[in-house]
Amino acid sequence: MRLSFTNEIKNKLSEKSYECGYCGMAQLAGIVRFAGMTYGMHINITTENHQVAECVKRLLRDCMGIEADYEYWEKAKYYRFELGNAIADMVYTELMLGGGELAELMPFDCCRRAFLTGAFLGGGSINDPQRSYHFEFDTKKKEYGETVMQVLRDMDIAAKMTERKGRYVVYLKDFESITAVLGLIGADFAALQFYSVSVEKELRNDVNRKVNCENANLDKLAQAASKQIHAITKIQKTVGLAALSDTLREMAELRLEYPEDSLKELGERLSPPIGKSGVNHRLDRIMEFAARL
């Protein structure tokens, strides 16, 4: 079964190394805010992605010295860590889940990027660019969504937040912002896919515009030719084409013989040839003649 675009990115980001000694903690803070749930003296961390579960296990061990394992819930199709008592209290305090200064949790730009990576691993999703441009972070707590928006603002990226079924979703819908965030979290390969799809879409749209324009022009030509032939046929049935001057009669006969020709093509069939404006002038005179009958 083919992985979703979101899971392809999460699998690769789960193996990403930290840029500094604070980045691991910042990434874990992002994951827990978007994949965790606090109740009583417990913290549950759940994810549907096995690689993300392994990443959480490694971060807990490397950053906090916590040896924790997850269990797989077959019915719900997710992996779950259940942290209780003193361990949960330490995680809650160290990761500032109750609030605190971002500068303490993320002292450097690389830490902010790591936090966003964690937020994406914990509760992020992205549409396949072939379908539409949509990127989001999903969390149960409004303040966690606001933290992500603040980090994005610090990186000059404007996001929006909405409430959806009791959850808070920070989202981006424009190409530039999405590719910028993908670059920040280290998903350069996904940003390149976005660029590639964008170029393909632009080429396809350009071709469609040209085809539509050509079709519109052909429709106009067909309508004009139909009116001209109708006028010529009217003259032919009433007074005959001999009632026209030689130049107009020649033009009328050509139009009847070549109903699909453009004005330029009709002009080139004359001897000597004449331009489009000359052909158009003669056909207008023929139609005026028919209108007087």
C-alpha cells in the first residue's frame, strides 16, 4: 500500500538528526503538544506512524533519560505511550506544557525549526500537491496552536488558526508559505516536489489558456462564416450572384467554396491576393447587399 504524502515526509523527518544540544528537547516539545494528551498525573502520546513512535522513544531516552516504550492498539490503529506519575510530571515541567518563555525552550533558530518539525510529526498533515495546497498542525489546546503561530511569525510566515470539532488547527494554503515551512522543518525533498508540481500546473494552465483562446477564435470564425454564407445564399436565391459586382461575386463564390477558410486564407486564394482587411471589407459589403433585399 502506497504511503500518504504526509507519512512519507514524517518517516524521513523521524530520522533527522539535531542541529544543537537544545534541538532534541524542542522537537520533543513540539511532538507532545500536538500528539499528547494530559489528564491527571498521566500524559499519553499517540501516533499512527511507527517511525514517529520510534522517534519519540529515542527523544525521551536521549533528552530526558526516560526509558519508555509504546504499545500498538490494533483496533484504533495507533501507537501509544502512557507516561505516569513522576515521569509525567517531569515531562510536563521540562517541556513547559503549562506555558513559559519560548526563548527558554527554543533559544536558537535551529531549535525553533526543530519545534516545528516536532509539531508536524505530532499533529501535522499536508495534502498531496497534485490535489491542492493545504498544510496544517492539529492540536487539542488553543495555546499550543498559538505557540506554533508565534514561531511561524518569528520566521516571517503568516498562518491562520481555526477551531474544528473541538480541536485547533493552524493552517497554510498558499504555495510560498507551505514550501517555506517544508524547508524550515527539513523536508527539502517535499518542497522540491511542490516546486515541480507547481511548474507542471503552470505549464498545463498555460496550454489550457492557449487552447481555450484558439477554440474561442475558431468559434468566432465559424459564426462569422455562417452569417456570411447565409447572406450569400439569400442573394443567390433571390436576385442571383450576378447582381453583385465582379469583385464581390468572386468573393461570394470563394466563401461558398471554402466555408472553413479564415479571412487570411480567402485573401490568399484571390489573384492578386489581398489582406484580411480587404477580405473583411468585401464580405461586409456582401452582407449589406443581402440585408437590403
